[in-house]
Amino acid sequence: MSPAEASLPDGYRLGTIATDADIAGRVVAGRAAFTRSTMTEARSRFCRSTPLYRPALDTIVVAPDGPSAGLRYGQPGTSAHATC
């Protein structure tokens, strides 16, 4: 399913990482979903600075009140994932 085809509850929206608040929200959502995650805001910024980083694949679901409610990094339709 492409991001354009995603069905979200009313008030939620799909977006990409664009601001420092988005980075912070992505880290919080990731650590909540993956309890062994060692991701930090600093590490996320580093990952975003590497040549292989593809911003269009770094998507978040934003809740109506603003914080990130979910995240995904990867090529739709594949099992590719980030290792940064």
C-alpha cells in the first residue's frame, strides 16, 4: 500500500520528517514501538546526513494533537529497513 492509499483515522495525517519536532517525535514513537531501540535525536540527525538517506521514505503518522503516532522508513513493497 502506498502512502497515498493509506487509510488513517480522522484527524491523523501522513507526513515526512521536516522539523526538529518531527525528529523528536519519530524518536519517541520508535522507542515506544521498539523497546530495545537505542535511537536518539542526535543519531537520527546523523542518519539523515548520510548519502544513503532518502527523506521520502522516512514517513510518520501525525496525531491530531501534533505528536508522531507512528513511523516507517523503507521502500514500500519490500523488506528493506534502516540500519543506521
